[in-house]
Amino acid sequence: MSPRLQVIALSVLVAFGAVAAYITWTVPLSGEHGDRTVHGGDVLESLGKPMDERFRLVDHLGRNVGPETFAGKVRLVFFGFTHCPDVCPTGLSLMSQLLEELGPDAKHVQALFVTVDPERDTVAILKDYISVFAGDILGLTGTPAQIEEATKAFNAYFKKVPQPSGGYTVDHTASVYLLDRDGSFRSTIDIHEKQEVALQKIRRVLAPRS
């Protein structure tokens, strides 16, 4: 395992501990790294069907994907980037835990990690990064224009922020979007909310409509 993946793996272990701690209490996200949480009570109520024809990307296995790729599955969509220091490992670890807790129902759910840093997050980089996390999680990348279209469809926020060192980080929305089998928006999952609450949301969307 490369030194960078070792750091990621360590971050994942830390993230799992953090998520477990948040089962009984929550804290707001720190603004230190610029990550922003969007809650279900915001403008997201008017999203409608964000995974439409604007959503054309490439997964970490090099396959072209679109809304039809995930038809019939409930979707968990998280925007982030592989150089993210803590929020992204926490979000991906949460999705891994949720998939595990869903048991057999997990086969009806597809978790997606969409990069907001396509310049650095190539297919190969995403493949290495996703390999650290358990469960059926697909990493998605594309051209800057494709990423722009996908984030607009979700009303997701991201902004490149230059660093004094000469590099950059990326501010971004830090909530998981929950879509139903048709690709329509149903709710968000705060990465710091109680796990049982998140599971209830997913199971509600998985249940057949009466």
C-alpha cells in the first residue's frame, strides 16, 4: 500500500470512530477546511429529479455512466475529492456503514462518490481511493464541464480555494443526497446525524410505494 493510501486508510479508521461517536450526539461541521453542509430544509426541497441527462460521468472502473446506469436502485450521492482531509473519509465511511447495516437490502442501493476536483481525480486515482472503503461505492469523475453540470443538477456547491503553499483545496457541499429508484430527490443525510435516523430515511425510500 502506498504511503498516501496508508494515510487515507488511517483517516478511514479515524472516521469510523467519529461516526460511531456521533450515533448519540452531533456537532456542526467545522469551517476550517471549507466543507459546507446542506440540510434537507434548504433549497433542496425543489430539486425534483437531479439525476437526469445532465448526469454523464465516468466511474472508477473506466465505464461511462448516466442515470439509466442506476435505474431501479436507490442512490446515495456524495460530492467530494480525494485530497479532502477529513470530511470526505467520514462521509464515505458513513456510506460504507449504512450499506453494511442494510444487509440484503444493500443490493438495491448504489452509493456514489462524485469528485469536485476532476483535474486531480482521474479514474486511476479514484480507483485507488475507493479501494480503501468497504461496500458497493462507485467513484465518478469527468471533464470539468461534466462535473459542473452534475453539481448544478443537485444544487451542490464547490469552489477551488488557493493555498499559500501554491496548491489548492476545494470547498464543497458535505451532505449525502438520497434519491429514490427513479432518480428523484427524497432527502439529505447529514454525515454527522445519528446512524439509525439515516437508516430510517433509506429504508423509507426503499419501501414500495402504496
